[in-house]
Amino acid sequence: MWLHLIVWLPLVAALSLGLMRPGKGLMTALHMKNMAREVRNDEL
């Protein structure tokens, strides 16, 4: 059990932090490609 924590906890933390920047870049690119904009109350 402790071995799983020693191996997986740092691995999951590193992968999460490592994929955060590319994920944000992907979301930004998709917003620009689809010309996303803010929705106003009168448009709902």
C-alpha cells in the first residue's frame, strides 16, 4: 500500500502540473478557432 502512494502520488501530481499549460493552450486555441464570446443575459 505505501509503495503505491510513494509511486503514484508524485506521478499524478507531476502529470497534472505538466499537462496544465498545454491544456490551457488547447482551450485558448479552441476558443479562438470557434470565436467564442461572452454570453449576455438578454441572449438567453
